[in-house]
Amino acid sequence: MKKKVWVFLAAGFEEIEAITVIDLLRRAGIEVVMIGLQEGPITGSRGVRVLADIPINLATGVEFDMIVLPGGAEGTNNLRKDKRIERIIKEAVKQKKWVAAICAAPSLLTEYLRWKKATSHPSVRSMMSGVTYEEKGVVIDDYFVTSRAPGTAMAFAFALIRILAGDERVRAVNAGVMADIDIE
């Protein structure tokens, strides 16, 4: 069965973190649904406008294998303010679905990451109380994947592919994109 990932886009999202994940997961044959917190185009932190596949009010049930929360300071704050995101995260955790967050977005998961290993952008580290904080590009613990910043977006995306589709898909995707990072 084809794996399905929901990627949430809020105004001010970090473009590299969202688009890199969407692109590489789709190259791996994973179904990615871009979910907008608003209808119409959503403007990222650098002014790039993206049209989500569906607005969040149409995202119902737990019809996904993983959710991805891109960072960006403004984007993360907008995710934090939306009670629907809070409910979706809570349901994903309850159902033991994968929850992935990068940059500032891991700060949205602090209550679920207590006593787990995680990372984030250094600017939100103080919000990660109770977390076993690691200064690594990508950290996986239980059903949570966290990553640090735009510069770790490819490694983050490859970690997600490995989880959902395995090492062979990681190698196949990298054969096309030729990332100069350690994917093993």
C-alpha cells in the first residue's frame, strides 16, 4: 500500500524545508498531500507562494502514515496558534503515526518529546524543556523525527524516505538528485 504523508503549510513556512521534503518524498513514490492552514496561495518566509493541495478543513480522519511540520519562525507560530494542528498532532501520537518536524517546528512537540532525543533550530532550544537535546542534523526517537534547519532539509527528507520506503528507495532517489550528503 502506498504511504501517505501530510505536509502542513502555514504563512511564513520555510520554503526549503517544505519543498525539499515534498519533492524528495514524491520522487520516492510516496503520496504527499500539502495541507494549507488557509485557502488559496500561502506565502513562505522568503516570499515564495505555494498553492496547497487542500485546505486543512478538508483534512479529516487519520488517513496518513506521517505528518510533517516545516519550520520558519512565523510559520511555526502560525501552526502553534491553530487548534486544528494541535488536534492532528495529538491524534497522530495516539495512533502511533510518524510525526516529523524541522527547524522551529519541533518546539510544537515538546510535550510529546519529554525524555526523548530530539533536535531543533538553536533559536527554539530553550522551548525544548524535558527533551534530551542533540545537536545533530536529524534525530529519530520512537515515532518522532526532528531536524535542525534549512541546511538539513535533504538529510531530513532522506530519513523520512528511509522510514516509509526503505534503503533501496533512498538510494534510487539519490541516484537522480546526487545529494552530496551521507545517506547511509
